[in-house]
Amino acid sequence: MKQYNEIEKLELLRRYLTSGLSIRAFSASVGIPVSTFFGYLRAYGHPDTSSIPFLMKHEELPTTLDELRAQLLEERKAHEAELKRLKKELAQEKLRCLANSTMIDLAEKKFNIRIRKKSDAG
């Protein structure tokens, strides 16, 4: 019987997940004893594959290169819009922080009181 290294074991597990076969059918197709394949699953974790067919039916995956490009372009535009919105919010928060700091400085001067604590309070 062949000894598999870690990369080969992971490749076998990946092939099993994408094959859609039962564990017994897959191990027979690649010539590995079922007990050995179960050992690989125990060592590397047995993935829950029950939801894969459901997700594949309900997820609209692009079937052509043009559809994939269109989907990626749409996602890129959405990410760019989100980045623009977040930059705008950051700029507004910086202005608000500056306004609060200026207001505190003016209040300290006008009323001659210390609002901020001194940083060198040692």
C-alpha cells in the first residue's frame, strides 16, 4: 500500500469533497482502504458536506467568463462606493473631533478652568 504525504492526503480529501461520492465509493475508486480514509478524515477533520448541494442550487454562480467579469465589476463598484462612503464619514468625524477640541480650548480660556487633565500628572 502506498504511503501518502500530507499534501497528497489533503488533495485526496479535496477530491473526495468535490466528487459527490460516498466515502466508501470514493475510497474504492482511488484504491485506499475505507479505514485508512476514515483515518485521514479524523486527522484532518470531517467536513459537513450536507449543505453544499443546497447552497449550490440557491447560489447563482456565473456560468460564462462574461458573467463572471460582470459580477466582479459589480462587486468592485460596490466596494469602491463603500470605501468612498467610509472616507467621507472619517473626514466628518475628524472635523467633529477638531470642533470639540476647539470648543474645549475656548471654554478653558473664557472660564479659566481646566477641563482636560494634564498629561504629565506625575
